[in-house]
Amino acid sequence: MDSKIILPYRYREYKWERKILVAFWKGLVIWLNLHRRAGKDLLSLCRILLPEAFKHPGTYHYIWPLLKQGRDAIWEGKDEKGRDILDYYVPKNMVIHKDNADMKLTLRAIGGTSVIQIFGANGGQYEALRGKPANGVVFSEASRMDPRVLEVVAPMLAKTRGWEVYNSTPNGGNWFCDGFTRAKNNPEHCFAMTATIEDTYDHEGNPLVTQDMIQKERDAGKTEDYIQQEYYCSFVRGIEGTYLGKQLQKARDEGRIHNNIVYDENAPVYTAWDLGVADFTAIIFFQIIGNEIHIIDYYEGSGYSFVHYKKIIDEKGFYYGAHYVPFDIYVREEGPANSKEPRAVSRLEKAANIGLNLEPLERISFETGVENARSIMGRCIFNQEKCKILLSHLEQWGRKWNNITQEYTDWEDRNIHTHAGAAFRYMAQVVVEGTHTIENDFESWDDEQEMANVYTRL
């Protein structure tokens, strides 16, 4: 049976793609910064995942930002000629079982069986990968992926000495950009390749994407930022439709994102929160040092009570000034059925009951909050390592796309990036409305005890 399985099946890579395969066969970690419509996922499936699964029995992951993306692009996807990808490119005599619910293929392999399964990473979906064996992983659309998935998968890849392939178009200067840059500077262990529409062509030598196609995108209202990012693989353009993409790119260009920004014991740490229970609670830790805003840490969690977040705050060991939260902290909630509390209690009171004193902010419009965020970005310096999740969120926090009009709306796209964006808005509100109080009022106080009381509020 094995001898009858011939791979690749009904697929032939383009000539310009062969250097990718040579690098993969040499055992290098693959980082691909390829333009939209370059065919990177067919290459990943047909020339990497399927042959590896056949030659080496094991477990292989095909990871996307969202599980639905993997279903739409591969599991139920079609190629440019309308053919079902799995039915056309996977030999039928190789398939033992096809699990539609979990999007999992069990395949014949030399000396055993292999499994290829599609996963999502964002919105905490990466937790489904924890503890699962992994002999190889393709990270598709990696620039839009929650980087915490790497921390979950890495131990198993190290254990099996498995391989990694990252393919994506850019999404600003986020973790994918950082990883691609490191890979480019480490040719002994990694292969990093950028291919714009000027570098790719089909089997007859014709461009995969022509200038006429690009012009149609412009005529349809796509901005030059979008064109440069999606078709010319630019990391330096602001992310299309985001609130802070360009400002964050400027911060990178000016060297304001690095690991030299650490906790200064001579100044208090303030926190800005976006509150959630089922959704994420996001907490930004920042200090005001002169005219600079030092963002030294970030934490987010889901499904926890205030007890958990107080523990996190205490364990940081910082000298706190105040903890700022949104106005909806006043909302009252009923306790459990066995509670002895006869009345509904606000979240503000619940926090205070465990010694966590939160300071509610005044309600302002979302638009004002965004403008505040933009106005302070030039003063912000980020700790790159401790704030990598925050940076990833902020680089993708933006407006909702309208599929009918093919343009961005004026409304926020509420997704996994919303909570970090909200926390940043609240931090900006504190800075814009209270900079004088935070920076200067302590200088005029003579009462040391009063200063200490403010500094040590929890």
C-alpha cells in the first residue's frame, strides 16, 4: 500500500519556491514573508505537511489565528480552479480517517500512522494544544496570531526535535516581524525569505499578481498602506484600519520599544484596567518618568475573580500609586444563591473587600479615548519582552471591516485585541487628564505621611 502513495500528489511547486524546500530539507526553521495570493498554504500542505507525515509517523499541527480560517482555507477550501483542496491534493489511499468535527486527518505513513490537525490560536484557543505531541508545525498567517501559542507548542517540539514553518504576510512591526528579523540574522539555523509580487511567477513565468490586479484594488478603495503591506510585504507601513499601527511603527523606528525600560524604584507604578470575567481582564503597568510614560509590564487573564488579580499585583513587588478602572466598576451584581449579602454589590465594593482599592475614571466617549491614546504615543516607551502581548494587541486593535462596501467602518472591531486597547485608552485618559497631578503635585506637599498614603494605595 505504501509504495502506491506518491507525493506530492497533483501538485508542483513554482520554481521560485524550491529554495524554501531546500532550506526545509536542511533542517532550518522556515520564516516566509510572502505576499497575498502567493500560494504559501498549498505549498505548506502539499510539499511539507503531507510528505513529512508520510515519511515520519507522528503528530503534525496546522495552526491559524482562528479555527474558522483553517476550515475556510484548507478543510473546506478550494484552489484557484475551484477544486476541493483536501479531496484533490491528498491521495485517497493515504487517508485512514477524516474527522470533520475536529478537522483531523489520520493518514498512512511508512511504518505507522500520522495525524494532521487544524487548530486556532487566538482567543485562548491555543490552550487546546497544551500537552499535545508535535513533530512539526505550520503557523499560517502567523503575524495575526497570538504569540503565546509558541510557548505552548515549543516544549513538545523541543522534545521531538520537530520542525517549524512560519508563513504570513506582514501585520506591522509585531512579534512576527521580530522573529523574521532574528531568523534573517541567523542563517545557520533559520531560512528567512521575503517575496513580493515582483518576485513570484507561475510555471509559465507569468506574474502571480499583475499590476492590473493591484490597480483594481486601488480602484476599489484600498489604500497604499494596504497595498504595500499585502502585496509588497512591508513591515513599516501602519497596519490598515488600526488605531495605533502607525504610532507603534514610529515607536519602533525611534527605538522606544526595547528591554532597557524596567521598574524605577524612585517612582510609583500605576495600573490601568479593562475589566472582564468571561472576557479578558487587561492590566497595564506604567510609570511617569519626567515627560516619558514607561510601560513596564502587562497582564491579562480570563475567568478569574479580583482575588487572582490582587495576587498578581502583589507578586510584582511594585510600589503602587493607584489602580485605575473604567466607570462600569460601579455596576452592581448579585452574589451566589447561598450568599449572606442581602443586596447586590458593585465590583468596586467586591474589590475593596479584599483590600484592592480601585479608582474609577470618569466616562468619556470612545472617540476621545482613542484620540487620547494617539496623543500620548510619542511619549511612550515599552518593555519589549514583558509587553509583547500588549504590543501585539495594540498593533491589531482597529476598526471593523465592511464586506459589502469593502472598507473600514467607523466602529471598533470587537475581538481579542479590544481589551488591551481599552486598557490603553484608560491609561491615556489618566495621563491626559491627570498628568499634572501625577507628575507635579507631590513636589509641593510637605506632609510625607500624606504622600506615603497615596503611593501605597492598593
